[in-house]
Amino acid sequence: MGSQTFLAIGAIAIFMYNALNLNRTTVNATKQTVNQQYNIEAVNAGQDLVDLMYSQSSNYENIETLYANYDEQTNPNRRMEIETATEETLYATFDISAEQEILHSVDGKVVIITVYREIDGSVERRAQYTVPLNKQ
């Protein structure tokens, strides 16, 4: 009778260990999926901002006026806020260069767009794009 009790306790312990590992695996997979979704949203938001920059190329002379104030990711007044489909808030900054030669005697400006996500009070870079803009 005593050995059967130990066998039953051992079986229950093995079952609990396997159940714990299965739950841990499920939680890790879910966390990884959520992080991938956040990364995809940051990439999509950055691509939207790239499209915005190209659509503003006809307004080349005013690019700095429109976007140069968004240059500090930790300052809420100096970053652009983007609301995603999952109701997460991303932040974007624009680093606009002085006019320079960007390609074989073509002058323009280079805009570096960086998309950030705030996690536990710290800001983390999620995507970055370099956009060359030339005069039309």
C-alpha cells in the first residue's frame, strides 16, 4: 500500500511538472507573438511616416518648419505620438539634415525617422528609416 501511494504522488508530481512547463511555453509563445505584433506596428507606422515625407516633397521648403520640432524622444512636447490599431502609443522623431548633395549632383535633405515605444518608463527604438528628399 505504501509503494502505491509513492507511485501516485510521483505521477502527480510529474503531471504537475509537465503542466507547469506547458503553461510556461504557452506564456512565452504569447509574449513573443505580442512583441512581434508591436514590432510590425512600429514598422508600419514608420512606413506611413516615410510615405508622408514623400507626399510632402512638393512642400520641400517647409519640411523643417513642419517636422523639425519633433526631435526628442523623451520629451512629450517634442515627439510625434502615433496611436496604433492595438491602442498602443508609439513615438516618432525626425532628424532633418541641412541641404546637401544626396545623389550625383542632386541637392536635397536627408530625413531620419525613428519610431520608439515606451516600456516601463524607458523609451526603446523599434524602427528607423532614412528618407532622401530633393527639390522638385
